[in-house]
Amino acid sequence: AFDAGHICNHSDHRGRYTYRNQPHVAQWNLYCLADALHSLVGGALPAREAVDDTYGEAFETTFERLLRAKLGLRAGLPGDEAFIGETFALLQRHHPDFTLFFRNLGQLPASAGDSPTADAPLRDLFIDREAADAWLTLWRARLAAEARPDAERQAAMDAVNPRYVLRNWIAESAIRAAQAGDFSQVEAVRACLSEPFRLQPEHERFAAPPPDWAAGLAVSCSS
């Protein structure tokens, strides 16, 4: 369930590595790199200024480009930044599964009238179906600005939105089995994640949301 404030590491007591903090942490990491290289670039201040002069724009443009690809948008248009912001607002308000939201979105047609059940893969991730419908109306209006063929767009979305990711519960299950001497789950996870964008019926269980026992699972860096 998407939550920009979720703390995924049990030792992160201040929320340093929450989703929403990642841009700031990345910049801090670059400051540390700059400090290590300052003797090569004329001192600590010029090194940090180099980060300040380039990081913000590089992050924003790259972030928007990657998000447009996840949403099936080929070219940047005015208003995209606001639409991406509305998308994250939707995710934060309704907490659908982040990975399945984007992957299932890629299955949908550009026209809402193609089939009365065509939107089910995405709508079923929401308790509030009307909120999903309202956002889909905005998404389809944005798609219409490009008139991209569905098959081309859907293939492009599948190529950037993984079906399988290393969810905490998957890692924990594999670790527990390995500790008991059974490494078959580790091998299954490795095989699945070597091709995360390709549909793999034999590993479809890894695409499932976490079971109840793992809903609040936190892992460590060493995991």
C-alpha cells in the first residue's frame, strides 16, 4: 500500500529513508561525495556548489521523464508536472499497491468505452472506485494529446513497470526457508527477478500483495 511516509527499515527511527525523503537524501549523499573529492575541484565550497548548481534540475527532469514513461506518456507537455503531482496525491489518499497500480494501468485501453470491465484491473485496487474513475478520466485526456496506438503504449509501459519486485514478505519467506536449509525459494526469487517485466505464470505468487502476517514487516540493510 503506497505511503510516502512509510519507513521500510527497522533502524530508521527518524524516517530518513521514507519515500518522500529520497530526493533530499540523494542530495546529501552527493554532498558527501563532493566532500571526498574537494581536493580535486578547488575546495569543499566549490564542490558543494557544483551539487547545488546541477542536482535540482537534473532530479526534476529525470523524475518527470521516468514518471511519464510509467504513465504511458511519450513526450513532455505543459501540465505534466501538475498531473504527476495529482497522481501521487491519489496514491497517498487511497494507498493502492504501488507496483500493481502502474503495471495494471498498462493493461487499460485509451478509450473508456471499449469495454465496461476494461478498467477493472486498476479500479479493483481502490475501495473508492469513483476516485479511481476521476483520475482515469484525467489520464485518458492526457493520453489523447498524443494519440499513441494502444499496443505501442501498452508494450512501452510493460517495459518500464515491473510485474515483480522484491517485496519484504518475499525476502522474509526466502530467508526463513534458507535458514532452515531450503534454498529453493531463494533460487525461485532470483529466477523471477532476473526478468521482472516479463509475465511469469510459474512465479505469479510473487506479484501478490503481502499476506496479513507481513503487512507491517520491516527489514534491515543486511537483509
